[in-house]
Amino acid sequence: MFDYSFAHWLAFLSAAVLLNLSPGPDIAFILGHTMRSGKRAGFFALFGVWSGACLHVLMAALGLSAILAASAVAFSTVKWIGAAYLVWLGIQALRSGGGNGLIKAAGEKLPVARIYRQGILVSLLNPKVAIFFLAFLPQFVLEGAGPAWAQLMLHGGLIIVVAAFIEPPLILLGGRLADAIRHNQKIGLWLDRGLGALFVALGVRLAIGSR
């Protein structure tokens, strides 16, 4: 059970590190909340994204992602919902005055439950993540190393473990900057503008992108 070679783990962990370092809506979401509202908000954003990733892993293990990959209608539906959600988040930030929009000047005033839910949706409504897990994880399923679903769950969970070593330091670094600028309304305004433009751009990219 789960008997893998050193070369197997080296290849998998290298790919997992590169995956977690690549920029995307999840990293933008986490760092955006951190920079604008502090470490507490950043970590709840992180937990939300991780929860969404766990659901993607579960769907890949159960084969639900295969339905998404095979059905053009299902893929397009999720893609457009995800794109619309990102654009909506971006417009919220663009319309803010630096303290009342998507991310507020004091992280404690923005309900962390809302940040957490947004993180889940940002991750879950990106169909390319589901397709990636479906294409990536099966490559590391070996005959004789246990049930396929168990191997998929193991490797999918380890991707999130790798993220636990990469993403929290980014939050801590962003939190230091946030502590210095949190009460500066002008800087907060421009951070909201920049984050809003980024989310709109990511939403448009998701909408026009193919599988």
C-alpha cells in the first residue's frame, strides 16, 4: 500500500511545488486580503482556498471531474459562473472607497466567515483546477500501490500539504506590509483598485480561455 520509489516522490513533489508557486486567482485572493486586511484575513482566505482544493481532490477521486472534462456544457457552465464571480469581486473592489469594498481597512471588521466562503468559491468555481487534478493526479497512480481512489486522495492531499509550506510565509510577509499601511486610506484605495483590476482580468481570462 502506497509503496513508491524515490524517483516517484521526487517527480511528484517537484510538480507540486511548481503548481503551488504558479500565480492564479487563489494566490491573488489570498495576498489581496493579506495586504489589505492583515494576516488574520489572509489565513482565512487561505483556509477557504484549501477547502475548495480539497473538494477538487475529492471530486477527482470520485470521478466527478471526469464528467466535467467530458461535458462541454458542464465545463462552460462552471467556467462562466467562476468568471462572473471573479469579475463581481473585482467590481466590488473597484467601486470601494478603500475601506468599504471587497477588503476593508481593518481585517477584524470583515467577517472571516465571508472571506472563508469566498476562498472556497474562488477555488471551486475554476473548472481548470478540476481538469488539472484529473489530468495530473492519475499520472502518479501505480498498479499494486493500493486502490486508485486512495492513491488519488493521498497525492491530492499532499499537494495541499506542500501548499502549507509555501503559502503561509507569503501571508506573513504580506502581513508585515499590511501592518504599516492598514490605516492609510489612500494606499487602501489603490490596493482595492489594483486588486479589483486583477480579479476582473482573471475573470476575463477564465471566460475566454479554453480547456
